[in-house]
Amino acid sequence: MEILLGFRMMLQLTFRQDVLATMGASAKARGIQADIREDYTPRPHVREIIRAIRAFRDPWAALEALAESLEELARNDGARDWLELTRRVLNRGKEFPCGELLLVIGELHAITAPIRPARHLPEDIPGLRERDTAELTLPAVLDLLVNRIDDDPLGPLLAFLRTLGDDPEVARQHPLPALRRFLAAHADWAPAPTAAATAGERLIVQVRLDEEGAVHTGDTQYRLRVSYYRQPLTGGPFRRIGSHHDDQVFTRSELLGAGGARLVAWKELNLALRTTDPVRIEFLLPRSILGYTAELWSTGATRRPLGEFHPVVVRQLERYCEPHLGLAAWRQRWANLHTHGADSNEVLERIAWPSLDRASAKELLNWVTGRKNLACLGLTVPYEQLDPEVQYAVDDAMYFEGIPVLIWRRVAGDPDPLVAALREHRPTRLAELPDAVHRYRRQVGGPNPDPDRTVTLLWDDPDCVDPDQDYSFPGIVG
């Protein structure tokens, strides 16, 4: 439906009437307009047209009549290319996963296509080497790939979609969950490039704890899932290279000992961690345990805390899984983290420490809204100990104003000692906070540091969100 609404003239009732009249005059769909209830509003009217096509005695012929009508009446409209692509996909029949691919096409139709999408075409596609593809539009490139006839009808299309989905220009607009599910479901046709580390990348390991059973009781249990990715050191979209899940559930106290052992038990993850590239460990935690001492998980033969080996940050699981959050403010504030300061004093002064008393909770969102350059909130009270109204207001600052970073000591009080300790590590911009906190944890050292010397860093990179973590099966959430 969105492709039909993409025709500029489709917003006009007279144009829709002309389309239906032309369709109804065609031998392929004669009289179809008589079964279509007219509506002045475009979307319900187009929905009614689609319903009539599906219910027609020969839906394929009716679709052909619609396409021919639009070609005659809107020959120069760019949406016609998308409609033609849709027809070609449907015409491929059972040899193509049509339903899944149409969902992908719907996603791609909704974005602003990258400049010269043909640059993402694999170089070794038979039949395309001789063609001048440089100036082709995105639907035209997809049409070429869909229309290929050889022994590998799907492989080149998958290869193109994979590199297109990794294009920062595309990925910044939309997470493209249908595209990523399509790639995962058909990976055997076109295996992803080897996960060997390449220069200029970071390994990101996301350790996810999902609550099982009763919450806010001593019996709460957690299910462990791990996914790991590679991201350019300059930032931008990441790509998944592996994932594992544990069939067991663990209590919070059990996780401290068992969790680290699980991380080293998975061979593929163990091998991925043997890299010279930087590594960041991200714990995806429910709100109820956001201040969990994840960096103290012991792992490997040395039994040293995980936070002494790598930067360890937390992320709020509820925010990670929420598809309705706007990305514009989140990305803008994230970009502010990368602005260099005159010195470490000036950089750390960019951390704002708002009042967290109950009386100030209602004004916190407005306070954040008025500070467009703000990227990091410091909490003088640990997140889990905040008054519920204040905690709700802090969540609002993340959800609706895009605050990407929170930092707090795990004991309430004056933040000056923490700021002074971070200053020793001389960050030149707030983007270096994970490394500064990592060095601070090494300095504090040991498996049982004093609580007033421990710190939680919430670090929510909007480009490091994988919606497929919530899709157990295609088309199903949860």
C-alpha cells in the first residue's frame, strides 16, 4: 500500500478515479471498479483498491491492469519503479521467498536511498559486468537482481542487501528489521564475509539478562543471551558475527560466579575475544538491576574481574527493545560526545549533575530539553535507589530527549571524588568515558572494591541496537 501511496498524484481523488476507470476498461480487470467503495481519503481508498484486487477472480491479472494503468497515467513518477519491482518479485513464484522480500522492499521504499546504490553490487555477478549500473536507482538495481536467471538466483541479491544494510547512510535512517531477518533466514545462500577482525574495528559483546519469573523478589531469575558484533572505530552501524543463549536460568547471586564461566565456555566467542582490536562489553539489563556490578564477573583462568580486562558498560534493556523511540535527538546528543574539549577539566564539566529530589522530578525533562548540547547525566543517587518519580523522570530524559549516557557511583553522595579520579585519566572528549572508567577500575582493582569506589556507566550507542535479538522466528516478536 505504501508504494501506491508513493505516487504523487494518488492523493487526489480524481486521479484515483482515473486509475480505476482505466483498470476497469482493461480486459484483465473489466468492471473491477464497481466492487470498490469510493473514499475521499487516500489511505482507506487505496486499501479498498488492494482488497478488490485480492478478491478479484484473477488477482494477478488485476495487478497487471493496475500497473498498466499507472504506467499510462503516471509514466514519470518514481514510485512506478517500485511497483514494477513488486510485480517482478511476485512473478518469480515459489523459487523466491516473495512474502519476506516484499517486506524488505517496503522498508527500503520508505527510506531515502543512498547515492549511487549500485556501488554495493558484488563485482562478480554474471551478466552485470557489461552493464553501466553507476546511475541506476535503488529499485532499478533491485529489479536487475530479482530478474537474474541462473543457478544462484538469490545469492547476489543477498550480498547486495547485506552491504546496503551496512551503509551508514542507510542504517542511520532505519534499523531495517525485515531486511536483517531476511539476511539471517537465508544466510546459507550467501554466507556473510568471514568474521576475521579487520583494521579499524571494535568488537562489541552484548550480554543480555532477561527476567524470568517474579520481579522485585529474592527469587527473580535471569536468562543469559550473548551476541557479539563488529563496529568501525569511527562509530556507525555494527554487524553481528555470532550469538549464543543459555538454556539455564540464574539468580542474581548465581550470575556473579556462573555468568563469567558461561562467557568463556562458548568457543566462538572465546576465539572472537582473542583479538588485538579494542573490545567493549555491554550488559543489557532490566531497569530493576541497572546498577548491577557486571564488571566484577570473573572470567578465564586468571579469575580477574571482567572490568579489568575490558571497558564494561550497561544499557537499559527496556530502552534497547523499544521500537517507538525517536532517533533524531538520541543521535544528536550521541554526536555531542565526540566534541573535543580544551582539557580534561572542561570535558568532565560537560557531565550535568541535576537535582534528584522528588520536587525537581517534574522539571527534569524540561531542564534537559533546554540543554541541547547535553549528552551525559551524572546521578548523585544510584539509579536503583532513586525515588520512583525521579527514576521515571530520568527514564523520560533518555526516552524522549535522547540522553545516551548516565554515570553514577554505587553509593549516594558527592560526585567530586569520582570526577577527580576520572580527571587523572585525561579524557579529551566524553566519548572516551568507557576507557577512562576502565582505567579507573584497574586502579581501584580487586574482586571486592569498596562500594563507594565502584561506578556504573550507562552507555547507549544508538547505532549498536540489534532489533533481531527480539525476533525468535520471522514475523514473531518475543
